[in-house]
Amino acid sequence: MLIDTYGRVATDLRVSLTDRCNLRCTYCMPEEGLQWLAKPDLLTDDEIVRLIDVAVRLLGIREVRFTGGEPLLRPGLVGIVERVAALEPRPQTSLTTNGIGLGRTASALKAAGLDRVNVSLDTLRADVFKALTRRDRHQDVLKGLEAARAAGLTPVKVNTVLMPGLNDDEAPDLLAWAVENDYELRFIEQMPLDAQHGWKREGMVTAGDILVSLRTRFELTPEGAEERGSAPAERWIVDGGPHRVGVIASVTRPFCAACDRTRLTADGQVRTCLFATEETDLRAALRSGADDEEIARIWRLAMWGKKAGAGLDDPSFVQPDRPMSAIGG
């Protein structure tokens, strides 16, 4: 079990498979990209599967989410998914992606055992997409979403960040589109995870702003705390159902008290929180010959020291020195 001093138990593992990405989203990294991790520093496929096996078999992990960077850039992704889906007890498996490569990989991922996907899409307008991501790949993302739905990687969840002056007027249109296409839309408040450290709370599009905008066209009924559980998204039933929309208010409505996550970076570090400034090295233990019990012990100790919250509402908050692409969202 991965328990911390506040009594929270981690059952959800986020695994970053690579720090690389084929987009350059303005809220994540600079246009020229970043200094990528050297290949020897990355966990191998075997190391990733072994660590996930330890987490599932010895530490009580029940859900595994593959992230990046962009996880579809990982050459061995399908094989990793297949091996993780074969673990006992079998964890639920999912993938967070920008969707660009889903058109050609969705069917193979489903056959390998992937249960569902989260796809990042911030706009329905191709010109705005290009401005936000610095790449002209909007149609590829839309085709990837369609492929994921056709392959049965459902529910297909769409993650959207609204930015002032760019796409902050699109919330109602995005929800109408999601309902029409049977996607579950989730708005995420912009978080301080950009490599440029340019995030400012002032002017940020908040959860409250999003809900006001949505209610100009839709009737939203709160789903309730009992349905939410430890999920980061507060959800609302749209026009009486069955569709739902979620808002992840990491900044204005922190949900740290119910957090059930632990994170593994692409280079084998345990992070207790997306905003943590400390890491615990599992790669060194692996490569020095530690057995599974020793790895589990190190992991337990790391999670025992998890802080009470991210502290985003604290003026003294210090942004992590690694951008989101290296941590895994």
C-alpha cells in the first residue's frame, strides 16, 4: 500500500513514457522545444513494466495511465500496454495523448489491452490550434478522436485548457461538439507547468468563468461529491443527461485532500505530486540490482512524505523546475 502521513492511499499510477512531444503548446514549452533526456537516462521497456508490476502486485495500484510528453512517440508503446494489461491483478489502463498519432494506433492499442484514452484538444478552430500548439495538425487530432471512438477506447475524454484572448470564448461550442460526438469534455484550469515560467494567476480563465459561459447555452446539474470520489474533475449533467462535462479546478478549487495518485517520470523518478519539487530515484535502485521488495520499500517511503497540498493558492508557491512534458500530466 502507498499511504502518506495524511491517510491518503495512492491507487492510481501515472507513467511518463517520454519527455518528447510533437507539439509546442504555449502553456507547456517554448517554441524551440527543450533539452530532451538522453536515451540512457530513460527507462527501458522492461524497466517500465517491472516497476508497474511492483506497483500493482506489491503496492496496491489499480489504475495505470500512460503519459508523456507524447506517449504515442514511444516506439515500444503497444508492447508495454500489452504486457501491463497481462499483469495480475490486471490494472485499468488508459492513455493521455495529443491525439495526432491515434488515427494509426488506436486499433492496435485496443487490441493490446488499453481501456480508454484522454485526448488534449483546446479549440475547434484550426487557426487557433496552430497559434496554441505552433503546429498545423488540427485535422490529425480530430481524426485521432474518431479512431479512438471507433476502436472502442471509451469513454473518450477530451481535455481542454482555455486561454485568455485565444479560445476563452469557445466553451459552449466545445461542449455542443462533444455532446454531438459522444465525447466527455473536461476543462482544465491552466496550471503553472510551463518551461518558460510565464504562468500568472491574474487573468487566468477559472472554473467559475467556464461554468458561467457554459450556462449561457446549457442546463448544468451538479453530479455530486459521492459520484466524484477521488476524481479530479467536478462533473455536471448536461441538459438532463446522459452527457456530462467536467471541470478540473486545480488552482481555484484544489482537490489535494482526495488525491490518490503517484507518478513515475520517464527517467525513473517517483513524484508524489505534479507540483512536487523533490523526486525519489527508482532507476538507480533498478540498475544496481535491487529486488522487488526493496524497490517497493523505497516507493513507500517516498509516498509517506507526500505533502498536504500543491500550494497553488500560496503566494510563496515555487513552480517545479521540470515542465509538464517531463513530468507527465
